[in-house]
Amino acid sequence: MAINVQAAVFHGPGRPLTIETLQLDPPQSGEVMVRIVATGLCHTDLHIMEGHQPQAVPAVLGHESAGVIVAVGPDVTGLDIGDHVVPFMLPECAVCPNCLSGRTNICLKVKERTSPASSRLHWQGRPVHTFAGMGTFADHMVITADRVAKVSKAARFDGACYASCGGATGIGTVRHMGVDADSLVVVFGLGGIGLNMVQSARQLGAKTIIGIDTNDAKEAVARRMGATHFINPARQDSVPAAIMAITGMGATHSFECVGSPSVMRQAVDATNPFYGRCTLVGVAAAGAELSLPIQGLSMGKTVGGLLMGGLKPRSQLPGLVQEYAEGRLNFDALISHRLPLDLINEGFALMKRGEVLRAVILFDGTIRNSAGPQ
Ligand SMILES: [Zn+2]
Ligand SMILES: [Zn+2]
């Protein structure tokens, strides 16, 4: 039997989301149904709503969430009704060559999962699409069990939800790249990912952590998360020169979280030429290219990328959520707004104006409208 769910429906670029009652089919083989308690508003969603990324409509967007399993389909092991879970963008099938290799978090089932042939959601008899086979702007979702991490019941849902996108990407990337106490770290772009990189670098003991953002309002939160320096590029003739002045020979680890080729070039130029590692995390426009002087790489500097922090959802995300539950990672300070579903458009308007760190929708009815860390 299908159930009725409340969801924010996307009808096309430039149009507001509308709150509708949709029908959700029960989970099929290998799937579970999750009652979503918290879902985060991400720039990726805004990107789609502004028409920068194609999306079939009508659709339910959203990809960061945390909730409780309410139904389990056939052929699912290791997940039960009542489990607290965090659905994840990437699957971890645990049997494909990539999953078995231990060298990457990109499961070979990723395309199949993120572009499913059919949807479990319907509206007025028509199928409703979901972003990347997820669709978390709804109070329930059906998703394959290989994209679901079972997490600690001690973790708050809003923070656990944040762990699945900005948290995983920011913290996973910094750990993957081997930041330690001797590292000189530079983070370009202090959004959710960048601020999590800052807190991760501090957790690993780095004593020089330079945060860079064109918004001066980011300085206070960046310092609170562990940044030792803040640079606003608008007040610099040369950002790489400003970084060299602090680090001597350049960053041992630089991270670009903006997605701009010109900022990426600055990140590469600000990286130590002998053993620095520059990691490009920001999502660039389709077809964008980066131009680099080849000689600048010949002495040992490396430039690369990483998707979702290299984190595997089922085997590694639970640990991240556990650290949050124990207070070793701080996501609460990065969640600036908690909203009910019917204020989702207002949440995106705040994001567009640069007035949120992270806005989270809570479905449990405990929130009418709240701004500020709790
Ligand atoms: Zn996201
Ligand atoms: Zn796999």
C-alpha cells in the first residue's frame, strides 16, 4: 500500500517549491523506507532551482537527511525498523571491484542508483522524479539499502543530516589528504564544506589554518572552527603572495571549495612546490577547464580532486556521526537555521542572500522557525 507523504515539489527553474501530498510506494527488493526527521538545504539544490543543472520535473529535490527506518523491503540485511539512519548520495554495494579495492569510495553502482529507471513517488497518478534517486524534501523516502548508513541513536538528527554532505566532504577530504600537526592548511571558500575542513584541520593538530572568503562575515565562524588566519581576496593584490607571506614556501595542503577556475589557479599557485597537495573540491561549471604551468608541477606538487571526502557511506559515515554525537565534531555551530517544511522557499532565499551557514528542515513538528545555533 502506498502512503501519503508531504513533500516540497520542484516544478522548474525560477519557480517556487510547492508543498504537496504525494504517494510513496512501499520498499521493493533491496530497499528501505525512511521517515525523514531532518533534511539540509544545500547549494546543489539551489543550483538546480536556478536552472544551472538539468532536472526532470515534477521532482522532489534534497539529498542530505537523517531519519528512522519505518519499513524494510525483501532481501535487506543489517537494517531494521527503528534504526536511525543517514541516507547517502553514493552507494556502497560492498561487492563491486571498486568497493572491494578499498582505494575509492566510488561504487560502480553509482550511476544506476543516482539515475534510477523508476520512482517510488507519485502525484495525481504521475511519477515524480527525485534528485539523484533521493528526494529528501519529503517526510518519507524509499531508497536502496546500499545507500543507507546506520548511525548512533545518540546523535541529533539535524547534525547527523549535515554529516552526510558538507560534513563528509569537508572532513573526509582533509583526513584523506593526510593533514597533520605540521601542515600549513589553506581553505578557499568558507561554506559548509570549507568550514568543516577548517574544523577537521584543527582536530588533526594543524597550527596554521588560513581561511579565505570574500564575505567578511565568515571570519568569526571560521576562527571559531579553528582558522588561525583570514584573508579576504577583495583586499589583496595577490592571494598566493599573501599565503606565501604566512607560510613561507606555500601551503602543504590547499583546498578549493568554490568551483571557480581562477580560484583553483590561486590554490595551485599557493601550494608548496616540493610536497604540497592541492585538492579541488568545488563544483565547476560543466566543461570548465583549468590552465596550469607544467613546470610548476615538476618538483613534486600534486593537484587532484576527491568526491564526497572519499568517504564510504555504510562503513565510514557512522564513525563520523559518532564523533558528532560525542562532541568531537561540531556541526551544531554550523547550522544557523532550523525551519519547518512550509518555510523551505524562505530558507533558500536566505541562502541566496548569503545569510545562512546551513539551514535544516525539521519534519517532527518541534520547530516553527528558529535562527541561530542551538
Ligand atoms: Zn549537498
Ligand atoms: Zn560497489
